[in-house]
Amino acid sequence: MKQIFAQGLYTGEKWIHSPLIELNDVGEIVAITEAKTPQAVGAKSPHKAEVRPGYFLPGLVNAHSHSFQYAMVGRSEFITTTDTQNDFWTWRRAMYHLALSLSKEAIQAITTKLYSELLCHGYTEVVEFHYLHHDVDGSRYSNSTAHIEALSLAALESGIRLTIVPVYYAQGNFSKTASSDQQRFLFSSTNEYREFLTAARETLERAQVGMHILGKTPRLRLGWGIHSLRAVDAKDIQTLFADRPNSGPMHIHIAEQAKEVEDCKEALGARPVEWLLSNCELTANDCLVHATHLTESETKNLATSAAQVVLCPTTEGNLGDGFFPIESYAAEGGRWSIGSDSHINLSPWEELRWLDYQARLRTRSRNPLAIFADDGHSGTYLWQNAWANGHKATDESDQGQLGRSGRALSPGVPFDAIYMEDEHLKQTPPEMILDYLIFHAGSAAVQETYVQGRRLVKEAQHGQLQSINQQFASHLREVWKGLWPKTH
Ligand SMILES: [Zn+2]
């Protein structure tokens, strides 16, 4: 039994002042009791409970990650004299060069470093939208799930919870033959994809058992994914949506780029979201990533569907994608979560700040989203959506603890939490703490991160930092040694 006494704790739904938090040996919450001092709630002595002068909050879910892209952050922020334009498609060429250079070992080292950093910023769970399936020329590995294994080991070493979404990718742009640099991503048929999912599930189960992980909530999970409407035949998209299991999430990129919308209209006779809503029955497990380019009717129909969108504001900003119509989507009750996607930024606080600021800049007003929070605070609206819907992007419905509220910190729930502290925060009224964290302090106030009661981050540093950094540095050096001339 472990006891922690803190200044405050946000369960995800309400604040508890001066809580004594009690955890059992498998990292689940036994009790959270409100009191002024540890003695007053029966802690055996004030010294037995660890004392924290700041605040605990539930960890957040990063609902969209391509971990390998972390290797190229900051390396595509320039133009060359031969560039006629510089946009998403220019960035994608550089990203393909990177994707075709990575070994299984490099993927594992880069991902481990990324996941350890995500923990330091306040995420306790990540959804990996994974499409680097095969060897660089498209030939199959003898162990077909070699990369699934690498990602699992990265999650287990860093300690983060991971949902892997192996992605079905089968063609170039809307029925065009895939290019030579897309071979690594391709499955030959939906049958091959299903067989891969079966093998991936076995790999995850082996990894989880091998690590002797205790606790009721699995550390590794599996979802289904379709890369995009452009990368999969329309009939196969309908089949996969119809056949997906009832549990587990389904993720798909959609309407990120204006060109993609125009190509979709030509190929399928409808805009991407319009087509998906009319041709596939969406459920609460479905996550539409980006959905940037929407008409008014698409916005309304998507918001009132069962699905949610996964917004990646800093990546969408970095790639010049466009603005998601958050005010009209929120006004219709639309649900959303956040992801760091290309990892140009790792802070969930910054993702939320960007989402809010782009709405302020467009509407030339302050707090345009606060109207959608019960307490009238922008921070509450932003944090609650990211938290509660983020958990649905990993699908924990089998845990029986999800409602609108996600997985509130309460007895019986694994202690997946972050501890935040700074001098300004200590003087901030509880009802303004989420505002303060999102609009000011952000990741800088994250001091500790716990997953299943295990403290993985202490004094703002991951416990395995040294060995993780060593592996990461040597692989990153090798990767860029070979790549630099091609991308610059
Ligand atoms: Zn993506």
C-alpha cells in the first residue's frame, strides 16, 4: 500500500482538496479521501504518506502518433532554390525518404525516446497509427510483425500505455498504382491485412505476458485502421467498416488537404467526410483524424454522428493544412480528442492552446469555446474533451468505466496520473488551474508521471533517460548520415 498526500487532485470531473491518495500493490486506487492533513484521514503517520505540495490530474491520451516521424522534427523547416512550392506534399517527400531508411532497431530506439518524452509532457497513453509494415522494398519480413514487436518493446520500456493501429494501405492516390516509395506500407488484400491483425494481436499478448504486467487494464491494445480514402479502394473501406469488431477503435485520416478533397470529388463523386458519412455506418469507436476541410453540412452531420475527430493542431499548423471549424462543430455537440501526429510538438497543453487560439484569431474574440463548458472556462472545455474522448480513441469500453467522463481517478481505477507543481500554480484557485496550465504553464509544470501507480517520471525526467538517450542518439546519427543529401 502506498499513500500520497497532495494539495489537490482533479479526478477528471471535480477537484478534491488536500486528498490522501491510497494505492494498492498493482497500482490501482484504493481510496481518495479529502482532509487537511495526513493524520486527519488516518495515515499512520505524517511521514508514511509521501507529501506533494502541488496537484494531481489524470494523464492525457495522445490519440494520433506516427512515432518514426519524430526523427525528422525541425529538419524540414527550410526552402531550397529549386522549390517551386513548399507545402504538405513537399514535406511528404522528405518523410518518405526517412520512412524508407529505418531499420526495426532504429524504429524501436526513436519510438522509445518519443514515448518517454510524451510521458514527461503529461500523456500516459498513446495511439500509434502504424503503416511501416514491411522491409524497405516492400518484401515481407520473415517475422511479419517485426515492427509491431519494436513498438511494443518501446512502450514497455518507456512504460506508456499503447494502442497500436496497424493501418490498411493498398494503393496510390485514388486507384492509382502505388509508387515505389509506398511499397513498404502496402497490403495486397484485406485478407492479408486481417491475417496481419491476428499475428499482431498474438505479438502484443506475448509482449505483455513476457513483461509480467499486473493490473486489470492492458498496457498494450490493438485497433483497426484505414490510411485514408485515397489509399484504399472504396469497396474495401465499406467492407472493413462493416466487419470491424465491436470493441477496439477504428482510425482513418480524412480531409486533411484541400487537394485531397478535390481528388476525392473527382474519384468518388463526393467530398471525403460526405462520402464516409453516406457510405459507412459510424460508431463511437470511430476516429476521423484531421477532418480539416468541412462544409457546414459536413460539420453538422459529423458532429451529430457517433464518431469523433482527432485534431492535431500543431502538426496541422506546421503542414499548412487549414483550420478545423471548432466553434460550429462544438455548437453541434461534436466530440474530439488530440494527437501530436508528426511530433513537431509533444505538449498536450500546446495542442489545446493552438486549437483555442486559432478560434480566437478567426473570430477576433476571447474565450469563444468557453460557452461549451459547464463552468464557462475555456480550460475546462478543452481539457475535458481531450481527456474523455482520448480514452474512447483507445476504446476502454470493456472496462465498464467510461461514460462522458472518461476514466475518472476513483477507487478501482489504475493510477494513471501526472503531478504538476510550480509557485504560481500553488497560488491559483482550483477552478482556474486548467486555464492556467493550458494557457500558461503547460509541460513545464509536469514534475511526475505515473502509469498503473508506477512513477515513470520524477523531477521532470524519465527514469530510464540515460539508456534511452544513448540508443536514440546513435540511431538518429546513423539515419541522418545517409539521408541528409536527399532531403536538403
Ligand atoms: Zn497522421
